Amino acid sequence: MARISPISRWNSFERRMKKNFNQKQKKLYMIFIFLAKFALLSLPLHFLLWLNFDARPVQEFVAHAVNQMLSLSGIASVQNGATLAVQTVSGPLLVEIIKDCVGWKSMLALFGLIFATPKIAMRKRIIGLLVGAPAIFLLNLVRIWSTIYITAIKGYSFWEITHTFLWQEGLMLAVLGVWWVWMKRYAVAHFN
């Protein structure tokens, strides 16, 4: 006698259950499954936070990249490890690229969004990550560079505006935007 896999059992159960749903209930069920998967896929984030992993090499790489970007834009800066020193119109500015500045949480969020989206082939998910993660990483470099650049030419008072209000929320919107573009390309046909 052939054994039925747990996934096959779940799919069978799900089909029988959804037969009794109206259209609104089916959409709500899909949203529930998406949110449950997304919550489950956030566990690696919590595990990595608990581990307190060392991201120093990545921090220094990001600092080096931003240092080069500042140099190309005419702002003199000095890098020491993961710290950048910049002269602003308000005086000297020291910026330490901490672990949370490298964009790893944003990339992990993109991973969670892509893999929580139902009914997409694995190849399309991997394409989403291979294109989306570098896009988020590059946008994060622009975020750091622009925050330092604006502060250098406008003064300290612009740090909080660009760092906290513009870019922290802006990076979240960028993650959602990359996911949305990926969804439009690969997933929309499955939901109509």
C-alpha cells in the first residue's frame, strides 16, 4: 500500500475545506496562509538576533563602498574599519556602520515575502531573490551615502530627517516595492 505524504494530505484537506468557501473567504484564507508563512519565515531573523552574529567584515565592506561613493561625489571622508569621518558644514561627523546598517534585515524580509507568496515555482522565487537582494543592498548603500552626503552639505539638523524619517521607512517601502514588482511579474496570474 502506498504511503501518502503529509503535503499531499494537507493539499487534499485544503481543497475539501475551500470547496465550502465563498470568494471572500477564499481570499481571506490565502491572506491568512501568507501571513502564517511570513511569520514562520521570520524565525531566522529572530534566531540571528539571538545569536548576535559578527557582521564586522560586511560592515567594513559597506563602509568602504560608502567611502568610495562619498569620494566620487566630492565629499572627503576617512574610513577606519566600519567608521567614517566626514567634515560637515556643522563640524566633524563620525558615522559607524553598525550591523543594522548593512541591510540584512531588509533582505531577510524580502526573502520572507517571496517565499510566503503561494503557488509560485521555486525557480521564480530564486530569481526574485537573485535580483531583489542585490537591488536592496545597493539601495541600502545609496541610503547611507545620501544620509551622510546631505548631512555634510546641509548640517547636523538634516541627519535625523534623512536617516530616520526618510530612509528607515523608505527602505521598508523599497522592500515592499521590489516584492510588488516580483509579484506583478510572476504571481499575479495565480490570484486572478
